[in-house]
Amino acid sequence: DVQLVQSGAEVKKPGESLRISCMGSGYSFSSYWIAWVRQMPGKGLEWMGIIYPGDPDPRYSPSFQDQVTISVDKSISTAYLQWSSLKASDTAMYYCARPHGVDPFDIWGQGTMVTVSS
Amino acid sequence: EVVLTQSPATLSLSPGERAILSCRASQSVSSFLAWYQQKPGQAPRLLIYDVSKRAADIPARFSGSGSGTDFSLTISGLEPDDFAVYYCQQHSNWPEFTFGPGTRVEIK
């Protein structure tokens, strides 16, 4: 089965750093982009950015540029979303998702809940 | 940056009725428009891509239409499982994406 498996829920304090992961399996990981999507509690979906494993130069939504870092390690079929200094407003569910070729996201991870609270 | 607006914010209907959801783009997105369904506690699921193509295993009661800046998702004959939030998404400037704010379809 083609799937994206994300790392588990995190509880952090403001100012702490964090990296969450998304591992692909069942397909050629290096051949597909991986995107990250934020969903704040009770709110809608927000596209954060995207990366191609074969060309690790991510594209970011203007809203998330300089706020997060997206990276990938194709040797272990894993994409990452990273914060250097978390804020309470980063509390959200984060999904990774895979576009199918140049089509939209047909495969989604199960989501990683990040809670930032003092 | 393309901005998507969806209307209505909430649609209250009974099972068996037809739902028509609207998505409008701030500029033309050609045919690069998709729809997703999200139920509570679940990841979104792709329903429609390229305006009108159904994704794998999506029932025929879901259909999409439109062009340029105005699009719609029609659910003909709502089933209990269809009550959820629906998002449109565009990718006219690949690989950049934008989501609309969503329409909640609730049981009347």
C-alpha cells in the first residue's frame, strides 16, 4: 500500500525547537513531491510548502516563509517540517501529503498534532 | 497569490437532497481546481481534480464543474456519510497550492 506515516503527537513549550517527520512507503519516494498542510484547531486547511526529494529546494507559502523549514532525506524516504522557536500559535494538526504527478494530493499522512503551551 | 472563496460557509440539508457548493478564485486557475472532503478527526480525502475528474473510488454522486474563476461541487443525493467539510484547492502555479476556507455540509 502507498502510504505516508507521520511521527507522533508533540507537546512543547514556547521557544523550543521541533522537527516532525513524514515517511513514505509503497512507492518511489524520490519521484514525488511532498507537501505540508497546517490545520489550526477548528479551522481550515493551509498549504505551507512543498519539496521534491530529488531537488531539495523547498517552495513555501508566503505565510510560512521564514517561519518553518521543510527538508527531506531521500535515503530514508522521509520528509521533515521544522521549527527553531515554537510559538503558541503553532498549535495545530500538521499533515503531509503527496501530489500525484502534477495532480493534487491523493495520499495524506495521518497528521501530527503539535501543542505549544507554557 | 490566488485567493479562493467558498460559499456558503454552511449548508444545511437533509439526506437525499442535492448539495451545490461554490468556489471562486481571485484570478483564473484554468482547470487546476480540486475538491477535498474532510470528516472530524480524519485527514482530507481527494474527491475531484482537474475540475471534474473523480479520484479513485469516489462515487458518481460527486461531480465537479466550472472553468476559469467559478467552480462548483455537486453532491446529488446526500448520503449520511457525506456530511462533512469540503475544501476547494487550486494549483495553477505548480507546485504552489491554495485552499479555500471550506463549506460545512450539515444535517438539517
